[in-house]
Amino acid sequence: MYDVTRPQTFKSIEKWYQLMSDHGRGDVEVALVGNKCDLNSDKKVDSKQGENTATELGCHFYESSAKGDFN
């Protein structure tokens, strides 16, 4: 999960994915989630960036809002 208003959280995805791949179970479904999608005016990480990264990593992609109870 990353915060769509904080690009530095998005930049850490590949590191976290690599750690999960190295130390996690191989039989799990993985999803990349961009949180805080309700903050459109503050959004710094475009949905397309998230989708492209998820595709590269071979995982599902969602955007969500914990505050807005979406996804």
C-alpha cells in the first residue's frame, strides 16, 4: 500500500515487493493499493503509475480510501 499524496511511499514499492518475494510465501495473491484516492486535489501519484507498476510486478491494482470507505 502507498499513499497517493506522498510519492516517497510509492518509490518504496519495489523494495517492499522484493522483500516479500524473498521472504514471503510464494502461493499468495498480491495487490498494490493506492490509498487516499478521495484526496484528488492533493494526489501526486497518478493512477496510471500505479497500474503500470502493478502490471510490471504481476499483481492486482486498486485505489482505495479508508476515510471514504471505498475499496
